[in-house]
Amino acid sequence: MFPYLYEVFIQSQKLIKRMMNKKSSYTRKILLLIAIVFFCFLLPLWASDKKQGPGINIEIYPDQTINEHFCGFGAETLPWLWTKENMEMGVDDIDIRLNLERIKEMRLPITRIFVPWETWNPSVDYKTFSWDSDVMLSLYKTLDFYQKNGTKVILVTVDWLKDSPWLNEKASAGAVLELLGHLVKVKGYTCIKFWTLTNEPELTYGWLKKLPYENYVRVHKLVKEGLKKKSLPIKIIASDEVESREWFDKTVRNLSTTADIFASHAYFYPAQLFLFPDFFRERLKIIDKASLSRKHPIFFLTEFGFRGTNFGACTNGLMGDYEYGIYTAQMCIDALNSGVDGASLWCLYQIRLVHVIHPEGGKMMRIGLWAYKDKDWQPFPIFYLYRLFTKYIKSDSKVLKVQVSPSDALKAACVEKEGKYSLFVVNPTDQEKVFSVKLSFEFLNYKKYIYDKSALAISENALSLISGQNKIKGRIEDNIAAHSVILYSNLDND
């Protein structure tokens, strides 16, 4: 309707201009009357069109694949739920069971876990290892759970020590290999698929401890050699910096034949959401340029979140806001459509940081999908949104090309695995939108999940669920409320 009215308006304007050239005042009055009638007719239709927007078309191209093996969306697990210090805060078996059931329900395909040096080599002598400390026992229980549930683990040997262990390159690489060998060969944790040297190394090497960059490169190469000798099937993730293009570029160039995957962190303000596609494409281009032999550059977003006014290392007031889910959905869709291979949100749950492994010992990590014991493990809205992406995108899914017209009307992404599809649509605008999805594949018996404020208010699981939908003439016709997300999926994962 709107394009038609617009054309009528243009033609009428041309006619009025031609007639206005005539000198008759009578003619001028008639034209003015016509203009008033015309706009009285047009205005309500325009207002109605503004409310719902023009028809929006979403087309999925199943024969055009953006990514053949998307690893999945995950979250950071701080593995200290079973530590004595958390038990002293009142955490008991019932609380632990609640947490594990919630994580199990999310079906996390990947998770990232910190294992600080103080955990397995507290003396930093590179030979006296503590395999049965309180924090290591808590780590084992965390890994037991993920091993059983088929979650891939990224292990990060975090350095929070005053004097960096990495200065002794050969010894530090050897200690890392002792840890990985113990966890994989002795304890049998085949869920450990990836290793990262340390968290945000550009801060450790370039600011906090001013270590030589050559040291960073050399330790990676020594660990790579050791993994091969010990037959440990673990891939190396390098860079892992936070929004530092310079560090990322330098690391890709120096470790292009050593690292298997490159990664970054991103914590943008909500107003910067539009930067994500370029952020992803820039890094993928850097990897592709340095490693021409790869068919597809491998890039993970190993930490992400959105900054609020009180954002800090352990606090983020935005986590409890409904809109955090809308920001996250937009980022996830941009990641899928840009060719990113995996992403991990910071972080899974709120928890107390234990003294032995953190310079601010005993401090609470007040960032997570749900609150801590003192807030009765209350889930935040983001939990209900993010589990759609963790649960309905299986590891090694194909990401299909999706085109939205007009391109800025909505965001959409589609994944497929073994003939099962999940289509995500997000409307970040202030207006309800009407859209149509063109289907060229069998999308039978899909279910529709809705994340919006009304669903949060009335649904037990904080998501509207409309089941029993079927493909109708190769097209889905629907509308989406302002600031909401819809998932259509026939993946049997309920």
C-alpha cells in the first residue's frame, strides 16, 4: 500500500505544480481543496503503515552456505561451584543440582573455563603439581558434568600471578603440557578440545607485566610441539585479545602456522551494535590473508557482552535488563551471517571468586545469566533468550545465507543440521513488523518460540511457545512485536 500511495503523491505533486502556473485564484482554491482532501485520506493510511511497516521479505538459500561447521554458542563457566569458600556461603547439594539442571537444559555446545596457574602449580616451580587441591576437585566435577553432556571445553591457563610464569618459556610450556596431559590422559576428559595460553594477553604482555612479545610466540610453538609428541588432540586458540586490532593482526601473522583458531573479545556499548559485522569481517579478512591455504578462516568470539554505565570486571547492571536479550540476539545473528565459527558469552552464572586464585579474593562475580545463592539463583531475561541460541543450534551446524528485504527492517539467520532447521528473527525497532519467509525446503512441524516482554510476564519458562505449525505453500506469514525475537525450529530439542 505505501509504495502505491507514495506514487500517487508524487504524481499529484507534479499535477499541482503544472496547474499552479495558471494565474486564476479560483484554480488555486480548487487545488488547495484537493490537496487537503488528499492528505486527510493519506495521513491515516501512512500512520497505519508506520505502525506495522511495509511488507518485509525473508528468503533462505539452502544451497548457499556461509559456514559448514559452526561450533555453537556457549558461555564461560567459572569452575568453583564446589569449592569450600562457596560452600561456606551456603551453597549446598540442592543448589548445585539446580545449577546443573539449568545448564543441562541449555544444551551448551561449548564452554570456556579458566584454570589459573595457582590451581595446579601454586609454587610456580614447574614441577610440583597440585592435582587434589580444593579448586582442582571442583574443576574435575565441572568437567565431569560437561563430559557427560557432550559439551566441548576451551581451557584457558590464566596468569594472575604477580610474577609471570611465562618468562621461562620451556618450563612454562612444559607445565601447561603436564596439566593438559593429566586432564586428558589421566582423568580422561576428552571434552577438552581447545587450549588458550592466557586471557587477554595484550594486557598481560603489553601493560601489566610488559613481557616480550617473542615470549608469547615461543611458548605457543613449544606447546604445539608438545601436544604432537604427547598425542593430545587439542587445538590451540590464539590472540584472545579484547578489541585490539593491532594485537590480533600481529598474532595472526606470527602464529598462522601454529594456532588452529584465532579469537577476540568484544564488549560494546548498545549504541555500538552496528559495529559487529565489520568487527567480524575485519578479523576474518586478517586470518584469510595470513593463511591462504585454509578454505575457511577459523575465528571465535571467546568473550562478549554489552557495557552498562556501571560496567566493570565483576559487575554489569545491564545483565538484568530485558533489552540485554535483544542486544545479544542481534550480535548472535550478525556472528552467524558474518562467518564466525563460535561464540561464548561472559558468563554463565554468578559465583564467588576464591581467594587462592584471584587478586581480589572473595569478591563476587556479579555477571551471569542468573543470580547467586543470596538472590535465590534468580534467572535474568537474557537466560531465556540465550538458551534459544545454545539449545537450537547444534555443534557443527551449517549456517545458510539469508536475505532480508528491506535489509534494515529486521535481522534474521538460519542454521541447518541433518535436515532440521532453526530460523531466528529479531526486531530491535520500536515498531511492530509484518514479514514473510520464503521457503524452498521442507520445514514441517516446526515450533515457534517468542522472546518478548509479555512472554516474560505470563509464561512459566518466560517464553511463548506456539507448537504444531506446518509449512503452508512454501511460505511463513507472520508479524513480530517491537523489541522481540522469534525462533522457528523443527529441531526436537525440548
